[in-house]
Amino acid sequence: MASASDIDRELFNPIVASIVKIEAVTDSGSFSLGSGVAVQPSRFVTSCHVTAQAVSITVLYQGLRWPVVRERANTVRDLCILQVRGLDDVVPVPRGKVSDLRVGAEVAAIGYTFGAGLATQVGTVQALHPLADGTVIQSATYFNSGASGGGLFQMDGKLVGILTFRLKGAEAYYFSIPVDWIESELARSDPFEPVGKLDRTPPFWAQPADRLPFFMRASTLQARMLWDELVSLTSEWAEAEPANAEASFMRGQALTHLDHLAEAIAAYERAVKLDPRLAQAWFLLGQLQIGRGEQKEIERITRQLEPLDPILAAELKARGQATVPASPPP
């Protein structure tokens, strides 16, 4: 993980000024703390699980508390938009596109650590998980519950996700919902509602185990290194979503750990056939072909990988050349 000091301060300082703290108060007087991101004048995005049981919500900005007057909620997506009167001067952050992301790209997570100080964590995109009409971003950017509702940014300062949930006890399993969902929620024509308790429909990531998205069930098995179970799940996943390359990609990883290398190669081949842009699948496929000494295959895979991820392509090429036996002296 890179240091937060590596980011462009001149670029990110105005963005940090657009991240606010959220305080939600229930009818029993208990508090829920989170973060929010300015996306339009006087409008801030946060995670609905921060505000779900609130009877009043406050935005903390520059040492003052500003009451939220109305909200718009999509509890399944865990995305709430808060309307605050009088904060027109908070500059909305620039928004990017998840389609511009790739696995391995650096991103920065910005939110309030434990609801206290604002913190920035820089890490890399670990996976991109298609879901409904968006893509959930998995990254190695640590955040905790107080940062829920904060922003995930590209290193050019554009917002690509909202920090949402993590797998407990697992490193590099931090998930953000996509900026695309913000765009669709802002485009809704129905009016904002008065602040109050939201319906109890759990978000997609907090459903019962058998109703969770496949990528979440697979990530849990992967984090626990339950490879046989992951192979079984990816079979079910591929049958349910035959066009989803991720099922074959994660199947290849599980089979590799089980030392079923021929089957792993077949799984990776299927993954890149379904999604030729899946650089990590090309790379892992190339590694297996290096182990088999298949130089023509290594060269083919490297050519496919070069326009997708030149760094991975160079690494694969170097590894392949290191395994080529030296020619005998004349």
C-alpha cells in the first residue's frame, strides 16, 4: 500500500474539503457516525446504513452542524442523498467512471476514521465485480465504519465509488459502490422525502448468505482459503451467470491452489474468452504456461496483455525468459 503522502496535495486538498462528517440520531438518542461526499450544491451522498434508523441527521462542516432537511434513499444499493439547506458553497467533487478503472490501479479512500479525524488511505484496485447495472469496486484501501459514505477516488481526483462495506477479518477486501449508481439516483424525478427511519430492506451486501451476490460468497471463501468450496460455488455461479467472466477467473484461482493446473488453464481461457480485457486472468494464465514451458503460449499471452497492462506484461515476459534454458556452448 502506498502512503497517503504520495498523493498530489494540490489536487486533493479541495476534494478533502468536500468530505463531511455525518451524525445520525435515533429516537432512542443513540448516534450513528459516518462520512459524506458533496455531489451537488447542498447535496451529499452517504451510505444508507449510516442513516437508516435516524430521526434526525446532521452534517458537520467547518466546525458547524447543519441539519439535513430532506433525503432520497435506495436502501438496496445502500445509497442515500442528503439535502442540506445553506451549504451551497461546498464544492461538489469531480466524478469519474468506473469503466476507466483497471485492476492494479491506485485509488485513494477518504473518510472519517471511527467518526473522528479525516483519513486518506492509498491502495490498489483488487477486483471489479459486475452487479446489476454497475460494478462494485474491491480495493486494498483500508477503511472502518466511520468512513462509510466517504469517497473512493482515482489518483486524478475523480470520484469513482462510495466506501460501503468490508469483509471482517480479511485484508484487501474493502468494497465501494460505483459512482454510476450516484448518477442514476440523482437523475430520479421523484421528490426528496423528509428525514425519518428508512424501510428495513437490507442492502445487497447484508442479505442472508444464500442471497448474497456470488462475488461476495466467492470472496469470503477465497479469504478463508476454502478452495474446494470455491470450485463448487463457481460452478453454480457460471451456470447462473454464463456471461460473467469472474466466475471462471475465480475458479481458475481455486483450481491453481488445488494444483489442478490443466483445469485452471481451461478456466482462465474461458475467462479471457468472455472478457478479453481481464488482464489479471491473462497474467495468471501466462504464469501457468511458464510452469509448463509453453513458450509460444507465453508469447501469445504476453501480446494480449501488453495493451491491457504493460507492467504485468513486462513481468510475465521477464519470468518467461528466466525459465528458458540457456543454449549449450558451440
